Amino acid sequence: MSRPDDFSDTDLSAWLDGELDAERRMQVDAWLHDNPEAAARARLWAADRDALRARLNPVLGEAVPPALIHTVWQHRAHPHWAQAAMVAGLLVAGAVVGAGGMWQWQGQRAASAIAAARATDAAGTPAGWVQRAALAHSVYVPEPRHPIEVKAQEEHLARWLTRRIDIPVKLFDLRDEGFELMGGRLLPDAGGKSAQLMYESIDPGAPKQRVTVYLRKPDAAAPTAFSYRQQGELGQFYWVEAGAGYALVGALPKERLLALAQAIYKQQPAPLQASAPTR
């Protein structure tokens, strides 16, 4: 059996993309079974890959921008125009689908690019961080075995996240609204760190549903208004209160998501300075 140092990130990327022969794939399977940290890293890459495909695959069906066509035809007489066009095409394709050995780097860069492209305001405004909350929700909520980093039952969860993101983190009790805390994780954020708490529905007679609460230390100029927006099937309530930014994300009707947001608002660790959300 291969030793752990026999497998590089390139090997793991090839394993994820199904590019290994049967014998080598069996070796990686066995190694990952005996190395849970590497297996967890591979699962994160797979989640990044799936999220990026879901977000970016529609671009493949879009027409080539007229400005790009014009630029290529302008340079058609240049002796190297065909080579330049081919390079441009490779760069565009690379931006969409990535390259096997660069998953870690591209995953981080592409996630940031998606957030920046979707946000209509400058970096650090609510549009940017709320989009990151939606992206994190889309990546981790579908994960069947490892949706969280630290379980709710572990007493250090709130203290750990509080130390990491520099704002008080409360484990909100949403059982009266039909959801129970599963746990949480630490996430990167623009210029700092953020936290995600994940909740799952507890109604035994209904399909399981999950919502997430994204917490971060807001920028000084961030607006504080309680707001709602819809992105596809995902609804989001977000606000800034007493030095903390909150984004509640879930594929729920607006009224049900609002009830959860109100429950969170009432349990915020700092004294409230504004009227409770009512919309």
C-alpha cells in the first residue's frame, strides 16, 4: 500500500476528476480511508468544484461578447493572431472550469470572483458579504456527512468562534421555530474571518431543511438596516446590529424565514439599539 507522502495535491485532484486508472484510484481510496484529514480536504475541494460548476456552467452557453469578437477580428491580420485567439480561449476556459492541480487556489479565487461579480456595490458592502453568506450556504448545506466543522454538543464552539471573528457569537435557540443547531464552522471573509452556524428542521413528519446564520465583523461604513433579498430559491434576511453583521440564509418562504430572523434578533448577545425587524 502506498505511503501518505506518495499522494500529492495533483494526485488528489486527478482522483476527484476521475483521471486515475483503476489501480491507482483504489490506492488513493484506501489511503483516504486511513487519513481522515486528507479525506476532509478532498471533500472540501469536491464541494468547491460542485458549487463552482453550479454557478458558472450557465456561462458556457452564453454567446461570445461582441466586443471580444471585434477585438479578435481587428487583429486577424497579425501573424500571431490565431495563436493569440487560442490563448485567449484557453484563458476563458480556464477561468470557468479550472485545472486539476490548481483546485485549492482556483477554488478560493473563483469564489471571490463570483461574489464580486454578483455584488453591485464595492467590496465590503452588504451586497458583497451577503453574497458570500449565500455561497457558503450553497457549498455546505448539501454536504451529507460533514456539513459542519464543530458539532453543537461541543462546549467550546461559541468561545472558539468568538475568539476567531472578534465578535460575541451566541448559539441561537431556534427550537420554538422548528430548527435545532447542528454546529458551526470558521470561514474566510474579505479582509478577515466569518462564522457559519447551521440549523436543521426537527419536524419528524417533514423532509429535512437547513438554514445557516453567517456572522462577521462589519465594516465601519456598512448600513445597518434590516433587509431581505431573494436569490433563486434562497431567501436572505441580513442586518448589522451592535458591531456584528448577521445574514440568515435558507430555501424557505419569506414569512418562515422572517420568524427565524426575529428569534435570532431577540437573542443577540449585545443590547438592542433598534426596533425589532417586522418585514
